[in-house]
Amino acid sequence: MAEQIEPVSGTNIVLGMLGRKLAGGQELTMAETLMAFTEMAKTRMDYYGPSPANMRVKPSPLPEDVRGMLANYAGI
């Protein structure tokens, strides 16, 4: 069975560089630390499903009695 190759992700490249820097005994700069924190927060949010900002609200249909009342007032 052929092994599937994943596309290159900029995030994976940056996190790999940060991990190698940290493993080499170097300190991360504030910007690098914030990049790592941001990606970790994004990864954790992906585990719990979409955030409210990404959710799509489906309009619920009006109940039949409400539609009937509105039709009555509309004169239909």
C-alpha cells in the first residue's frame, strides 16, 4: 500500500524550528513564545469543535401555529 504524503504546512515548519531551537538549549524570544502559545491554543480549540465565531446558525422554521397566525394577519 502506498504511503500518502501530506502537504507542507508553514505552521509545522515554524513549530519544528522552534522545537529544535528549544531542544538545542536556546531560549525562545517573546515573539517565538507567542507563536507557540497561539498554535497550542488553536490546536486545543480544534479538539472541541468550532468556536462560536465559526459556527453556522441554521434558522429554525416557524412553528405551524405562528405561521398560521401571521397568515391570518396578512389576510391570506
